[in-house]
Amino acid sequence: MGHDLVIVANRLPVDRVTTPSGETTWRRSPGGLVAAIEPVMRTHGGGVWIGWPGGTDQDMEPFEDDGLSLVPMAMTEQEIEEYYEGFSNGTLWPLYHDVVAKPEFHREWWDAYQSVNKRFAEKAAELAAKNATVWVHDYQLQLVPQYLRDLRPDLKIGFYLHIPFPPGELFQQLPWRRQILEGLLGADLVGFQLPGAAQNFVRLVRQRVGHKTHRDLVYLPDGRSVRAAAFPISIDAAGFEELAQSDAVTDRAKAIREALGNPTKVFLGIDRLDYTKGIYARLRAYSELIRDGHFDVEDAVFVQVAVPSREQVEQYRILRDEIDRLVGRINGDLGRIGRPAISYLHTSYPREEMAALYRAADIMVVTPYRDGMNLVAKEYVACRVEEDGALVLSEFAGAADELRQAWLVNPYDINGMKAALLEAYEAEPKEVTRRMRAMRKTIAQNDVKAWASSFMTELEDVSGVEHQKTVR
Ligand code: G6P
């Protein structure tokens, strides 16, 4: 007997890591995708999650982790190199993020992408019950919907892209643009973070594949239709709020401020160490405010947490070196004994520590050049239970569409960023609270449960219409 709900994502919620001493342990996987889907799976009993557990282990059995049914997909070293580091993160990731870094196109990466996608589709076909729902996630698996439909036309197939979908001018660089569009069209519903992304997709389908479209619908020659729409993703707002209010987190937040020397203001950045996140420019802007004499290292500190990510990919290694050098230089030039300008941490933290950091920070700085949504910005808002705290947010993060009361910045404009950081630093508490209160309302109304259920409802509707058509 199969499962009624199958989640297909490149990653499982847990990642198998080998410590320097050779032991293997599990840790929570990085990134927004896992953070969003995990609570959905928890509320839906009976579902199963297919994904890569990290590493190259070839014969791992399905297992339960903390109540979730997980099915590990093995990956060879060559597949990791060509499908994951290569096509997913060396081609698609930079291409879909406005070409912030130069995408590379290699035919053998594309071959690996196809064969891994095929394998994920076969596994989903094997595990899904009759008429089940399969929800495929993100840019690593854009061919799965079509492969899966060929194998199992009875299934309801949803696809959700967690990252931006680029405008045609950029997407068209891709030598395999048509195959990717056709892969996605295997789904009944294709979800995006923002309406603009859904429009980009529909327009490209019309131009490149030649299908008829009307508004958010694509009509396929076989009579099927596919809907493309925006479903802005969110967080478990109530869960974060509760965690942030707990005694342990409240005490830890105080301890963090003390350890930092109880400065007047604590700035905070938390990002995967990724070139799309704009960490370098943000730290430069901040250091110039100190250099220009607006405040001192005794008054303020910038805590930057950089979560290790994709460390085998060259552009990520280069970025790490650049940030290391910049932080060293800033602290060397501006710091005093026991008072660095930037407190830099290259590590990942559990949710509790993140919540404590959010509560300890007066000003949260989120300045990506391009970001699908950015859940860190939303988590910060959810954790500000006292309705204070300023958010400085890039216009180019999906979250900026909803969090209009943030101090919005263009991350390419260093002087603009300096001005916004300073404004947030000097803002009257009343003004900070007015903005935070409005943002907290938005987040409380649109949490991750609402996101998942609106996607699921829509999927039922689209494939329901479809079913009636074929029956008639
Ligand atoms: C982003 C992507 C996810 C990805 C995560 C972490 O949030 O949208 O698909 O899982 O980054 O990246 P990684 O390459 O470590 O899975």
C-alpha cells in the first residue's frame, strides 16, 4: 500500500555529516526549504519524504526521524559533483538569481541532472498510492513532474519553486530551456514565491514551447491544463513566538548581550554563506558608519552568522575567503581590545539559539541581491514578542512584498544602505514599534500552514477540474 502524500525534495530534513574524527552524525539540513516543509509534514500524518541524506552512502534504508518517514536517495560522488554542485548550484542557482555570479553550462552536468531527476521520479512513482498527491520541490528537481506523469498519470502533481524564477532575458541563456519548461508542465500546479515569477513562466511557455495560455493557465495539446500561481512561503510563526518567549531563550538572549559587552545596539545578520546574500557589501556599509564616526565599537556591534554552505563549489570558497579577509580587516582597523566591530561566526545553530539571537538583536539586517523569499526576515519578526526591533530589508528579497514596514534598501547602493542602517539605529522607539507591530500582524496571518493549505487546496481544484474533464 502506498502513501497518500509524497514529498520529493533534493534534501531530507536531516543531513548526514562526517566529523573530522571520522564519525558520522545527523544534523538539521540548512536552508529555507526544509524549514518550511518540515512543519507541513508534521501536521500531515501518513506522508513520506524522499530526498538526499547528504554524503555518498549507497545503501541506506528508509527510516523514521522524530516521527517523519524518510526515504534516502543515494548519490554517487560523480552525481554530487555534476547534478548537485554542477547543474543545480553552478548553473541554475546563479542563473535564477539574476546572474549575480556567472552560470556555467556543461553538457555532462545536464546529463547527470536528467538521470538523477529520473531516479527521484521513479522512487515517487513506486511509493505513491493510487490517486495520491505528490509535491515536488525546488530547482534541483524541475524534470520530476513530467517524468512522474509519464509513469503515473493518476497522480496529482504539484511543484513549488522556492527560489526566484528569472525573466525570459536570463532564462533563455539556458541551452536546455525548453526541456526544463516541459519538465515543469508535468505538474497540475506550479507554485512560485511571487506573481512576477509565475508570469515569467507562463510567458516563456507561450514563447518557447508554443502552448496556448490565458492568464495563469497553460493549455496543453492533450487537453490537460496547468496552473501557475504565486504562493509566498512563510514560517511557523506561532512556534517561533512561543520559543522566543520561553525562559531558556529569554535568558540566553540576555547572556548573548552580556557576552557582547552590553552595547547600546546589536545588529544581526544570519545567512547561508552565499554570494546572493550580499554579506560583503552589508559589512562594508556598516564598517563605514563606524569609520565616519556615526557610532563607535563601544556603542554597537554587528553579529554576523554565516552558515556553511556548498563548500565544494568554487564560488562559495572564494566568497568565504573574501568575507574572512574583510572581517579581519575591519576588526583590525576599527576594533578595540574585547570590542570587535563585527562578531563573525561561521557555523550553524539550532532553532533555540537562532531565536535567542533574534531576541538579542535591535536591528536585523537582511540584504540579499536576490532572494526567493528569505525566511530569516520573517523569523526575526515572529520572535520580536515585545514589538520592538528594526528590520533592514532588501527590496530584492521576496519578503519585501509583504514586510513593507521594514527599512527597505537597494543592496547595490552602499550609501543608501548606510543611510538605512543609520536611520534604523537612530529611530525613535515609537516608530520602531509602529513598524514592527504591522509586520507582526502580517506574519501571524500568513504562516506556513496557511501557505501549505492554500497550495494543496489549489492543487485539488486544478486536478479536480482536470479529472472531471477526462471523465466526461
Ligand atoms: C535554498 C534552496 C534549497 C536548499 C537550501 C540549502 O533554501 O532553495 O533547495 O536546500 O538553500 O542549500 P543546500 O544546497 O545545502 O541544500
